Amino acid sequence: MTSKTDIHQATSALAPEEQARAYVYSLLGALLAAPANEQLLGILERIKSETVSQKSIMAKAWNMIRRAACEDNPDQIADEYHDLFIGLGRGELIPYASWYLTGYLMEKPLAALRGDLEKLGFTSKTERAEPEDHIAALCEVMGMVIAENKLGFEKQKAFFETHMAPWITRFFTDLTQAKSARFYQTVGEFGRCFMEVERQYFSMQV
């Protein structure tokens, strides 16, 4: 997805907790859009576990993904990504909202999402072939929405609950259990824990 604002520049004006949310969404989007390359693995390796409270449900997931980034190489990860999401005709998982919600691709959830994205001023990158309800695209959008402070709390909550909450935890749980997953098992656990944190965040009273 494209927007006028660079996420790293935009977050500088946000409160620390909002910067962190935007960053994690952006990170998940990058991890799920394509196989993790050396640059992205380097970012994961440099994650400082002490920046996350050891009482947080995210602490173990942060440590797992950082350790996996140190142990696995880009070629292994590329093969794993192919088996999980591409395959010969189809990968082990189908990372689209329409599929999880209806059992089919390009269905009503995608149409509803496109309408909301248009209202927000987001357009698809011309080089990306995937529909907008791909898990990576949705994480990318949420990261930019937070970074740009484009929506207030209630509208941000409505977007999350409409387009992500009904299926995204199931996807990440499936990823943790996928036969082809090794590195991406830790991505699944990281995503699952973060979505639990997001549910708690949106359950807070304004």
C-alpha cells in the first residue's frame, strides 16, 4: 500500500507507545510480504529484549524471533516462505482475509476493505500483485494509519475490529502450527502475541 508519509519520519511526533505499535505493524508487514533478507534479519538480531517488560506477553516472542533470526539464513527462509505461502499452485497457508472469512479469495471482505482504504487515501503499489486483504498489506496499512495519526482511537479500533480481528489471530495460530514453518513459526507466535496486546489496547476506555 502507498501513502504520502514515510512511517519512520511520521512516528517521531507520536507518543512512545504509539511509535512502538506502528513499528511492530510495519515489521510484521515486512516479514510477511516477502522472505526476510539479510537486512531485515539484522534488524531482528539487534532487538534488545530488555526494552520489553519481562512480564509482558511479548517478551518470550521477542526473544524467540531474535534467536531465530540469528540461527537461520536467508536461503533457508526463502525456501520456507515459498512452501508456506506460494508452493506449487498453492502454499500451506493462504494469508488473505477473504479466505479465512469466507473460504474463497476476492470476496466481500476484500470489497469492504477496498472501500475503507479508498476513504483513507491508500492505493495499492502497482508492483504488488496480491489483493489488499493480504496479511502483510493489512499490517502495513495499520502501521501507516498509526504513524500518520490518520484515525482517532475509535475509528482505528473500528478498522482493526472490522478487517483484522475476525481472522488475524487464527492466521497467526495456523502459522505457529504449520508443518513448513521454522523461522516463520516464531513470526506466527510474535504476531499472535502482538494481536493479543492490540485487543487489550482496544478494550481500554478512552
